[in-house]
Amino acid sequence: MAEKELLINRAEHTLYKTYNRFPVVFDHGKGVHLYDSEGNEYLDFGAGIAVMGLGYEDKEYTEAVEAQLHKLTHISNLFYNQPSIEAGEKLLKVSGMDKVFFTNSGTEAVEGALKIAKRYHYNKFHEAMGDGADGCEEAEPDLTGEIIAMNHSFHGRSLGALSVTGNSHYRIPFDPLIPGIKFADFNDLESVKAQITPKTCAIIMETIQGEGGIYPATEEFIKGVRQLCDEHDLLLILDEIQCGMARSGEMFAWQHYGVKPDVMTVAKALGNGLPIGAFLAFGKAATAMVPGDHGTTYGGNPLVTAAASAVLDIYEKQDMVSHVKEIGAYLWEKLEELTENCDSVKAHRGMGLIQGLELTVPAGEVVSKALLEEKLVLISAGSNVIRFVPPLVIGKEDVDEMVNRLGKLLE
């Protein structure tokens, strides 16, 4: 039996079966290419699900991580460490937010954002009641803060994040989830208005829906939601886990629209492969939680924050936002040509380097053939959308090569 088959068999006997993996064992990467255990080269347009913004084996990033590895990897949040302070300062600078809390993943960042919303609602109630509600009553009043989320959204797999994920397929096996969640339709402001009650404390949504099919928010919608939050004293939580970190052509996708969230979540490309996420808060949301309300053992450790700090430095030096605007426009042009010339392509959506092609055939079949026949790494979004989230460092020649390989499968 070949080495690849042996490794796959070992994995199937060892790892908890929650993934249907493709029959490829990747060994290493360089630039925008991956190499499997048999030495085959693949063009990567998935970036580990929008994670590897700098691609593979970036010299400056690798040296920064290696240097920190030799110094200190973990100390806990009982103490300060310099890399977390530096990464935090840089993240606040590019976002204009007030405070940051580092987590280990995107779903944990969403959990923290939801806790800010709940705590903000709790604080408002007790401030309004004064001594009439100090938490010591025999029957505490109903403090359930309702949160409005969007249909077809995806925010993570942990129970809180799953509760605000607008896909019943993911939620039903784990019911009951946290109470007080209502769902509205993305890009439909009236449906959001219809869900607001005196108990509503927050609205959460992806600035660009990823798993739901690559749908950017319309300007009218996102500005309307911001206005609703202002009018009703609600927190606006924008999930930038996939579309943030320059992928949309701005550092964060909400910067396209001239709005600002009260809470924002980031992860994925922030660590370029190392596990780090964050939730950031602005204004009234930045002081909602107090010491003891939230914590993490590993979050913000020196190793991962050194990685994030290096990523932010490299983005600035390479003017990554301008590069993504240029290459994203070129990718748009080439995918538009595919859309016009291929009957199997129904629609084209997205911005920057997060784009999608909606197909008339199952996307999974095309993604599988691309991988196994054309050595092209793509991922799907839902059942019929191919998602293009390549390393941000791709060039026009990589776009041309991707379109050439994919075009063979869509003819």
C-alpha cells in the first residue's frame, strides 16, 4: 500500500469522524502552491479557508514566529507580555476600535462578542432600575437579551456561535441552544425592523456572508442596520472572521461602507496559520464587561500574538490593501468572462479576493475534480457556489492559471 493510503487509513482509524476529507495528504507549501506527500504541486485558491493570507513560507513571518518560539510561548493572562501589547496596538490602529481581546479562534471571538452584548443589556437594565434590581431579588426579572442574526449566516460551531448561525441544518442536532435568538433576512432591512423588541440587545451579521454563498451587504442595508442600532441603543456586531484582514480590498469589509461596528470579530488570516482570533470593541461596548466576566488560558499568548504582529507589519509594508484591490479587480474581470462563456455558471458575486461563482451543477463535484484532475485547490460555499479565497499575495499570472484550469471543468 502506498504511503498516502497508509496515512489516510491511519487518520480514519484515529481522528474523530466529523470531516469528509479529500484523498490528498498535503506535506508542505511555498508561495501560493501546496505539495502533497507524493510531490505533486497544487495551485491554492482556498488558503486553508481564507487563513493563509501571506501564502506559505513567508520569510519575514517565519523568522518572527521562530524568534518568539525560542523566547516564550505561553505565560497566561495573569501577566503581561510584549507581543500581545504590540499586536493589540497595531490591530486597534488599523481598525479604529478601542479595545481588543485575543482568543484562540473565530468561534471563540463570536462567543466573546455575544457576551459583550448580553452584558451591555444587563448593565442597561440595572442602571435603569437602580437599587430596584441589584441581582439579590428572590425572583430576578427576565433579563434575556434578544439578539437578531441573519438567515444563511455562519458564525462558528460552539454553542453560542451556533445559536446565531442562520442554517437549521447545523443547529437542529444541538437544540436547545441559547434562548432569545431571532433571524432576519440579510440585505432586507424591513425584516430586521420586524424582529426588534424592547428586549433586543444586538444585531450580528457577517459584512460579507461567506458560507451562505458570498453575498456582500448592500450599502443601504448595512447603513440601515447601523441606524437601527443607534435608534434603539443596540450593539452592532460585525463578523469579519473570513472577509476581514484586507481580503475585501479594505482592511475590514465594513470600511467600504462608511459605518463602524460596536463589536467586531476577526480570526483566520490574523495569524496566517497559527490559531488566533480576537473581538474588538468600540465606545460603549468597550467597557461593558469587567474583570472576571471573560477569560482564556491560551488566548493572546506570546507566540500567536507575535505571529499576528508580524502579519500586520507585513501587510503594511506590502500595502496589502492596494494589492488586493488590484488583483481582486483582475480576478473579477476573469470570473466575469467565465460567467459569460460557461452555461454552468449562473451568477458571480463578491469583492476583492473573496468572490464566488454560483453554478447550475453541484459545486462539490467541480471542487473535487479541480483538486484531483487539475491540481487546483478550491472550496465551496453551500451546495452550488465555488468560493475563491486565495492567499492575498497571488499575482495576475496565478489568476490566469486558475481560470485556465477551472475553465476546462466548466466547459
